[in-house]
Amino acid sequence: MTEPSLAELIALLRQGGLRTDDAQSLADAVWLARQMGPSTRTASPEGRPAGDTGLRPAAPAGRRSAEPADPEGLPPGLRLPLPAVDPPRHVPPTAVPAPSSLPGLLTLQRALRQLQRHRGGAPSRFVLDERATAERSARTGLTVPVLTPVTRRTMSLHLLVDSSSSMVVWEQVAEQMLQVLGRIGVFRDVRLHRLHESPDGRPVLASGRSGDRPRPAEDIVDPTGRQFTLVITDGAGPLWRSGAAQRLLHRLAAQSAPVAVLQPLPQRLWPRTALAPRPGELRRLGPEGGRCDFVPEGSSGAAREDGLPVPVLPLSPQALERWARWVSGAGPREVRGAAALVLPDHQAAEHGPERFPTAQDRVTRFRSDASPTAQRLAAYLAAAPLALPVMLGVQHMMFRSATGPSPLAEVLLGGLLSHANPAGTEGETWYDFAPGVRELLLERLAKDEAVLVLKFCSAYVERHFEGDPPNFTAMAAAQLSGTDAPPLADFRPSAPGPTAGVPAPFAAVAAEVVRRFTTDRRRAVPVPDEQLAAARELLARYAREQDGRALWTAIQKLRVIVTGPPGPLVSEANLELAEALLALHRWNPDPALLDEADEAVDRTLGPPAPAGSTVGRARLVRGRLRMTQARDRREAGDLRRAEDLLDSASVELDGATRLADEDTLLGAVLERARALEQLAEIRDSALLLREAAGSLRTLARVQPLWARRSADVPLQLGRVLLTIARTTTDGKEAREFAVEAVEELAAARELLGAEPDGPSRTAGLLLDLAEAQERAGEDEEAVLLTLGEAEHALEFAAGPRACLALRIARMYRALSARRPAAYSFACDVLARAASHAPAEDPALAPLLAERGEMLLDSADTEEHVTAAVDVLRGAVRATPEDRPEWAPRLILLGRALHARFRRARDRTDLLEADRHLSRAVSAAYDRGVAARGWYERGRVQIELGRLGEYTGRRADHLHQAAGHLRRAAREAREAGDELFAAEARHAYDELSRRLRS
């Protein structure tokens, strides 16, 4: 083809609306066309209209595509160079309904603003801050000008986003991180690049996911040191498996500019990626973190000298803030973290033999590593075709809470799936389960859950495919729901092609789901008594093994039985259903479950009237139901409604004791005693506690007449007596109740040893016994011996043990004034409990705070103070910022950092302490806590003033200290703490005299 002449080119440009009236405009147009490459004026980077989710019916055979051969929007005679790299085989879809990926964007922005302290934002000049000068003068009573630095942003940032197929679920993470980094006011410019693999295996950069106009990845290497580089990747793509991405990281890390990897996967999955970071200690080389050293945990042998560590960060505000402070030189030189060692000749990951020879092996391995949410999502996806938009939509529908992309990423990387592009899906990203895996996953899926997934797929087909194609997923959902629909169980596509424009997996998967749930229809329908027996067997299995699936299946069976005609069998089923719903509510606190349980009890008591023993058991269940509702209302802060519900529970349980048989009487009396104890706490009534103790004493006397004596009665009686001893103001009477509590708890201990669940309940009993012994005035040796036994029994306690360990430690600490050795016992208990407590345990934060405070109080070396700092940092991280305990724990951390400064003389400890104390006084719920925070801030500023003698800012820090101490005295006075107010006022007066002299 001949090239167009200059006249033809000018005519084409005029047709496109471009100016060609002078040589300069014509030259600019030609130069811009050469630089731009192929046109990208389509609505999305993948060349499809916006809103197209990536699932299109294939064009019929023999029909030419309607898309033009030339790029859209360019004159037909003008051709531009083609890209040097082909687009990837699997183009991820656009406009997928991704769930929220980065909650708390403002928190992330605040965390990353620590980068403003990096030398790239060094101040160029100072200006007078009139507002701050006026505020300081009003606060301290002294007039000193406040100068504010004016910064000049000189740093830039390159954000590299991995474009492998598994990263499509993290698209929203990349977009949100780009927004956050652009808003923090640190970087002169922020640029996003997509990291692709070229045909020869090299890493290249492009502006979009399609890989158009690639360029070598080495182009972003900047030897000037004024460029940050962040890489967002899951470390599972082909570039990481081949080692090419690690070699690129080595070239970037060899410069003096900071480089880090942002890993969106949960940290427990990091070892399974090709990046494979290790935990350890990062050490900053130089004043700022352009280069660093890394000491991995448990390292043996020397690493290669040419290997460079690259920090790997989770996407959490705490981790990003810690890294930002460290890399900018504002934090400690050594920090705990994870890093990957990259080499200049990094080799490809070794591929061993197939790890999962069978489908059962794949599923077993996945369940052993995956989170519960990911396991549930895999079961839901077994009922859906595995296109990425469908998978994301199923996750969004089945998990209404903000789960984020992590569960789907776990499924994609869990060894269950492989890439598959069935006919009718060319150019799209599709997956399929490995042979046999879908069948195993469907076994763990309930029918109603499968119907929900199929209904979503049906709606998806109607929204995204034109015309009126047969909707097989809708027919499958209707058939499983029991409505009229053509049978699908025997449907099997004769060919792997699309069905009337809809990709084949929609029909094939629907048929497989129907076959899974309709095979049971060929069996004989069981009679109601057999169904009730089966439900009771499932409930017994739940009681033995805590198998939630057994509990849910039993509830489903009981819901069917109670729809039958009234009778004794249906009454028993209603009671079983109410108790099962109460058990389910403990795991899933949905008020609707309690309402359904209440209706089941009503049906039991309604016509026809049941036998007296059944009425007693029903009232016992209703009493437990009211107590559960009262607990929910107390947690919500509605004490009045909780009190009314506990009153109702007491009435129901009292009625149950009058009508119950021997098996129900014990439970009714124990539950009523608990209800009276909770009512006494709300009303501050000793009479209710004494009433509970009286009913338990009576039961303890008569129980041996009809049954073997159990530990429940003396245990509950001993705890009620101990509560009376705690609350009574008469010292002599309190000791008498404590002595009686010791007797009852000792008897319960003897009986508990013979019961099956005895070991799991012993630790709590021994703690109550130790407290009762102390209140009864027994010898300290006896109390310490009981606490030691409780410490050993802690290993067998059921459920989270951090709360019990915290109580043991506090009792040891209370005894340490008379027995100093008890202090070390308390520290040991807290250290062991903290190392074994799960991160989600709500008792972990108070446990860490208690241990950190004890370490701080007893610290006599820099190493001990550092240990206290580390523990208190963990306590602050484990405490939600909206909790009242957050501010006091920040103050403890500030005190610990101040104490470490006095030993190590590291100014960054003072700066960090002041930052934490500033957050504490802003978040304090109580004026007394705020007073302590202002006082500690004043002490920190005095220390900074002493250091300021060498920097010229001594007066500035001392004036701030005066303002903080003055504020501390005012807050303490308003809180009613006159003693602390006098102490703060005295410190302010002393400092004011120094400033005036």
C-alpha cells in the first residue's frame, strides 16, 4: 500500500476537526500521532463499551464481526504502529461488582502522611503562623512567635500493579491506593503502571491491563533517590514464578530510593506465594530507609552478599504507618516486619510433582489452609459457572458483610481451579474446578443456598445476554424450589458449544446442581417419628462435636416436622426446634432466630394443651430465651428492657420449677438463680442475691433424693455467695459468706473431677475458690497454691483462655504487695497467655495492656523497657479506636517510650511518644484520662526542650510543655481529682518560673 501524500493527510486531518492552517499545527499533529500509537478512544482499556462485564454471546458462524479493522476514531487512510507485546490471553473483565477492598481510606491517608517527614519534603523556609502564635500565647500566658515550615514536594512515586490473572480481584485495591497516595500531599506526582509479561518472559510496563504500548520496566529506575516505588502483587503470577519480577525488584532496590511490596493476601498465605517473604527485623541503613538490612527469624547460615531485602507490607493502616515512619527516619531504626530477599540472578521457582493427585486431596488441602469464609465461598461457587463477574457477584450476594476480595483470592490460589475457556467465551477469563472437585464441594452445600446462587445466575443471564435465550439456571432454581419447571437432571450438553448465545457452563453447572439435589427424591419419604429421631441424632452430634452443619441440618428437619398436624410428636419437635435455634443464636446472633424460637414455644403451649412435664420444659426454654434476649439488650445499652426481660425470665423459670419433672427441675433452678443474679446486678439489690442463694441451698439438700449429686449446684451456689461477699459492706458478714463460698466451691471441685467436662471447667472454679479463700482470710500460701492449680488447669480450659489468664495474673499482682514472688508469677502467666491467644480474642488487648504495664513498672534495663514498648504497641493495635480503653493504652505506650528515651537517648522515642499522647488526649472519654495524657505530654515536651538547646527550639518546646501542664491541671480539677490537679499545677508553676528567669 502506498503512503498517503501530504495533501491527502491534510484533508484527512481537516475531516477530523484538527487545525492545519499553519505548519506548526500540522507538525504537532503528526508528532502526536507518532507518540500516541494505536488509538484508545474506546470506552474501556479492553476495547469494549463501559458496562460490558466481559460475557458476550459469540457471533454466529459465518458472520463477520461488526468491529472495524482500523482503530476507532482514526481516518481510514492513517495507520499507526502496532504494540510490540500481544495482550494477555485472559483479558480480565471490567465493571465487575468488586466488594469493598480498603475500608478506612482516611485512616490510610493519616498513616501514610508520616512520609512528609522524608528528606524529599525538607523545609525551604519558615513563615509566621499567626493563629498558632495567638493560641500559644493564650494557652501559656507567654508571647512567643510560632514559625511554620513551608515544604516543597520533590519526591515522586511509581505504583506498579501486577496484571496477572489472579490479581483481577484486587483491581479496586490498586485504584483506591492510587487515590490515597495522590491525596496525602507528599509526592510531586504519582504514576500508575501495569506490570505485564512480554512474550520472551521479560517484565514490561503498560498503562492498561490489556498491555497496549508496552515499554521496558527498567525505564522507571531512578538513580537520583527521589522516587518511591510500591508494587501491588499477590506474588502468584508468572513473572514471580519465573524470577523475572524479583530481578526487577533487585534493580530497583539497588538504588538509594525506597522500594516496598504491598501484599493484599492475608499474611498466613504469604509463604505459599512465589515471593515468599520471611518475618524478621528490618534495620535502616542511614538516616532514611532508602537502603536497609534484614535479619530473618530463625536464620541459619549466611545469605548471599548480593541479595537485597525488600519490605513486604500488608494493607493495614498500622503496618503502613510503621513503615512510613521507619522509611522517613521518624521512627526507630529497627522495626519488626517481613521482607523478601531478591537476587540479581533470581531463579525460577522449582516445580515439583503434582501435589494433589486426587480431587479429595485438593479439597482437603484447601480446607486445611483456607479461612472459613473462603471455604463457604468455594461451596457457593460450586453451584455457579466460574466467570469472574459471576464469582464476584456470588460473593457479594452471599456475604452481605464487607468481606473484601481476600476469600475469592484464596479460592483462586487454593489449588481447586484451572483456567478454562469454553466455547462462546473467547477472550474472557473463565475458570473451572479440577475433575471431581465440584462434586465434593456440592456435598457441603444446602439446597436453599444452591437455590440462591442459581437465582443470582439466572438474573445475571437476563441482564447480560440479549434476546430471549433459554435460562437454564432459572429452570434449575425453580425445580429445586418445588415449582413447575422442565426437568434438568438429565440434561447434558451434547457439544461444548454455547446454548443459544449463553456460554455452555451456565447450563452444564445448573444441570449438575439439580442432579446433586434431586437424587434424594427417589428415596422413600421418612415418617415423622423417624425424622424426629434423625434430628435428635444430629443435635446429639452437635453437642458432642460442635458440628455447625449438623445443627443446621437438624433445624431444617425440625422445621418440616412442625408443619404437620398438632399432636405430641409436633409439640416435642417444636421444643427441640426452639432449643436448636437458641444454640444457633450463640453462633449467629440474629434476633429473627429468637423470634422463631418464641413462636415454637407458643405452638408447644397452644392447643391442644400438652402434658404438665412438657409445659415445664417449655417454660424452661422460654426462660432461657428471655435471658438471651436480655443479654442482647444489655449489650446494646438498653438496661430497662433488659430488666423487664429478666423479670419475665424469672417468672417463667419459677413456673418451670413447679411443673418440671426431675430432669428439668435442676436446669430450671440453676437458670433462675442466674437470672436473679443478673437482676441483682442491674438493681443493685442484695435481696435478690440472697433469694438465689436460698433456692440453690434448697436444691442442694433435695437433689440427692432423686438423682446423683452434680457439681452444677454447689458451683453456682458458691459463685452466688462469692458475689454477696463482694458486694456487702459489712466486713464480718462478707467474711462469713466467703467462708461458706469456700465450702461450696471445694465441694464442687470434688464432684467436677468425675464429670466428662470437668477438666474444661476446673480453671474457672479454682479462680473463684482462690478469691473466696482470700476474702475469707485464709493463709496466703493456700491462695497461692490454688492459683498455681488454676494456672495448670488453664491448659484444659474450653474456648479462649486469655480472659482466665488475665484474672489469674491480676490476683497474683494483688498478692505481690505481701508476696513479692507473685509479681513474677503474674508476668509469666501473661507472657504464656499472650503467645497462645488468637488475634480475634477480645481479651487479648487487656491482657497485653496488663502485661505491658507490669513490664514498665518493673523495668530496670533498656531491654526490659523495649519489651514493654513492644507489648504495649500490640495492646494498642488490638484495641479498636472507638473503645474507651484505647486512650489509656496510648498513654501507657507514651510513658514506655519516654522511659526508653531516658535510657537510650533516642530522640525518635520522644517524638513517637508525643504523637501517641496527642492522639490519646483527643480520643479520651474521661477527663481524668485526658488529664494524665496532657501531663505526660508536658513531661515529654520538657525533655524535647532539653534536647532543643542544640537545635535552637528549646523555648518552643518548653512553652508547649507549659500549656500541656496547665491543661492537665484544669482537666484533673474538672474530673474531681484534686490531688493530681495540685501535682500538675505545681509542675506548671515550676516550669513558668524557669521560663521567666
